Amino acid sequence: MAGVANNPNSPRQKMINLMYLVFIAMMALNVSSEVLDGFELVQDSLRTSIDNTKQRNDIVSNELEAYYQTNPEKVKEWYQKGREVKQRSDSLYNYIQDLKQKIAVIADGKEANVDNIEHKDDLEAAARVMLAPIKGEGKNLRESIDAYRTWMGELVQDSAKTRIIENVLSTEPPHQAGINTRTWETALFENMPVAAAITLLTKIQSDIRYAEGEVLSHLLNSVDVGDYRVNQITAQVIPQSQIVMRGSQYQANIVLSAVDSTKRPTIFVNGKELPAEKEGVFTVGTGATGTFPVKGYIEMPNSDGSMNRYPFESEYFVTEPSATVAPTLMNVLYAGIANPIRIAVPGVPSGNVTASMTNGTLTRKGDLWEARPSKVGTEAVVTVNARMADGRNVEMAKTSFRVRALPDPMPYIEYKDENGNVRKFRGGKISKRSLVEANGILAAIDDDLLNVKYTVQSFELTFFDSMGNAIPEVAQGTNFSQRQKDYIRRLSRGKRFYITNVIAKGPDGIERKISTIEVIVN
């Protein structure tokens, strides 16, 4: 029994091999907990921003309704459009909330809490909901956003505001060398951890509330009440991004939610006055990782000369550059063949990602890369770089792989069963009919991990006469010779012969003498 347990072809050993492969793949695709926790912080900040924006939108909507109650004839058109804006915005917002819940359920189960994801590093949940071939919601979401963006843009006659709405709600996919290679939904949700996918969807919800507010404000201005007053004026920090890679810049707009264009506010950030020529744009370098505050106040003069002060407080997060390098085979590269590798940098379009490799060549092939290491026993180091929005080229990661020679293939006979299905015979019992109809001997590595075909150069069939004497018959190439076929036809049930001295040549150009298999006529 011990011999069976250690047999590399036994079910037990195959299961051990599979578990090892899954473990290695998980290690290769591991995303650091610090990055995932950073997404949670961004998620919390976005929810706060959404709540603030919704409060502002409700104030504008209530103001529009109040003017409608005062003068229904004049305000009716804008009031009805305002109600439809809110209805369509809420509908799209709630649809995205449902998508977030679906992703959370796949990641954490039926009791999942979208605001407290446990399996933040799950790389499949988002793709299953958004990119599934038939029921994937990604395309429907993109089309819904496109329709919403077009309709909202038609309500605004101000071309500048229309461009802002179009940019905020853009679903333009990333481009590579002027050619569109990926859809918007694929770029956002393929191989994306649950924490990142949920944050991206929350960001879209934030953009919807922002666009809703812009259109509602425009509708209110359209009834000649542009000089309206809200019951609360708040200072806001509007960052270009709240997650910043070390070495890049953090950039944010410091503004009031309501502005009098005839009066210029004075802005103080982190204890220093922001120069007027900056026009509210706050920029600071990022030399270290961590969480950093953006705190201060805005002073606005009143008509009587007094000053009103509006405090603000926010923060930004600086993270280490990161990338995911995931070999599609395992954590080993094989010399002499093209090894598929998937390389992705979260938040960076694939067209802006470049990579190189030592001890061989690395070539982009569509969404994948092909690594061809040259020397066995020497590590191959893959270096990933990304071109940032400001034009800088940043090194994101270096990953080392072991380089091995291809393992020996196994010989087999390809035949069709009684139902016409193609089968591979690798030793044991086989019907005489299947042997006679087979063409010859083939060889390949086919172990659910590698699928590499070899070319058989020659092989030998060893038969035995009634006295037990060996009768070898050699064939050149992959097909049975006529003499070999004749011997097979004369074999009776229970007789056996051996396939020996199989010489096969692989894609690495190396000829190998591979193992013998026993054939028993059934």
C-alpha cells in the first residue's frame, strides 16, 4: 500500500500537487494588507464625501422646490427636470450599491457586509459579478453610465460644465499605442481585489452625486436665482487622488461649497497661507509613506468688512509603489519555451505598464506577456515600470523566478473510443481494434500544469514469440511501420508488447529518450 500512496499518478499525490500549485499561485498573487487597508480608508473617505454631497444636493433641491411653490408657472419646467435628475441619479446609485453587495456576497457569503469586507484580497469576486460571459454586469453598468452622462449633459447649456460632467462620468477604455485593447469594465475589474473593486464602485457613486449636484445647481440658476443662499457654507478639500504613490505629488483643490465671484477668499493650509496665484490648488511632495493631514481654514470678507472663517480638515495616503506579477503556470519559468505571465499595476492602464527580464526575453502578447528564459539554474528577474499621470516613469516591482529545464514527456497512443471521443493511452490494457486504428506513438507533457507537445523521432516495439524471445521492430518518425502493424494484428487477447527507446524532440530543441510503456491486448 505504501507504494500506491507514493505513486506520482495516484489520486492522493495528484491532490497534493494541486494543493501545492494553488498555494504557490496565492503567494504569487498576494496583495499586501497595507494596500488593502488603504482602500478601506479611501472607502470611508468617499462615503463621507458622498454624504456631504447629498446634503448639498438636498439643499439645492429643496431650494428649487421652494421657488416652485412660490411661482409654479415660472419654475415648473426646471422643477420637473430637477425631480427627474434625482430619480435617475438615485436609480443608478442604488444599482451600483446592489453590485457592491453582490461582490461582497461572493467574497464573504450571504451574511456579507459591504462596509466591512473580510476577504479584501479576493481576486475573483469582482470579475464574476462584472465580467462573467453571459450575466456579467460590467457592460450593463457602462451602458447605464453612458446613457446617464448623455442625458445629464443635455440638461446643461454651459459647455464648460458639460465637459466636467462628461469627464467625471467617462467610461473611455484605456488605449495602447492608439489602439483600444480593453473595455472599460475589464480595465476596472479584471484581477482586481474586492477592496479595490468596492472602492472603485463607491468612487463612481461619488461621481454620480457630484454630477447630480452640478445639474441641480444649473437648473436652479436657470430660474434666475443664481444668487441664492444656502443655510450652511462649508469648506471642502477636493483631492486629485487620496492615494498617492511615494515619489509622486499629492494635489487638491481647497474651495468653498458656495462662492461669491466678486470676493476672493484667503486660504490657510497646515499653518501657511496659500498664494493667490495658486487659485486654490494645494500641492505638496510625497517623500515618505503614511497618512498626512490637510488642515486649515478659509477666510471670506463680509460686506461690512468683517471676516468669516470656514475651517476644513482632510487627509491623504502615501503608499509604496506596488505591482502584481503572476505567472500563469507556477512560480517557475521553463527554459526554451514561452511562459505566459500576467503583469498588472492597480490603477495604471496596461498601456502605461512596461516590463523587462534578466536571463532571457520578455515580450508583450495582448493582455499577457511571454517570458523566455535562456539559462537553466539562473534566476530570471522581472522588473515592472509604470508611466504616471505626470509623465514620470516609476519602478513598481522586481520579482525573481527560478528557471528549470522542461521535464521529460510521456509517450502515448492516441485513439478513439466507441463513442468517437479522442483518448490517450499511456499503458495497460487496450482493445486490439483501437491499436490497429491508431497511427503511431506521440509524446507530450500533459499534467494539468504544462501542455507541451514533443515530436517523436523514432521508437521501437518489442514483441515476444512463443519461446519468449524478444522481437524488436523499429520505426522512424511517429507512425507505426507496416511490420509493426502486422505484428499487432497477429496478437491474441492477453498478449503484451512494449514501447521502448522512444526518442522525442521538444520545443527547446533537446532530444530525449523517454520512458517505456507496457501494452496488453484486451
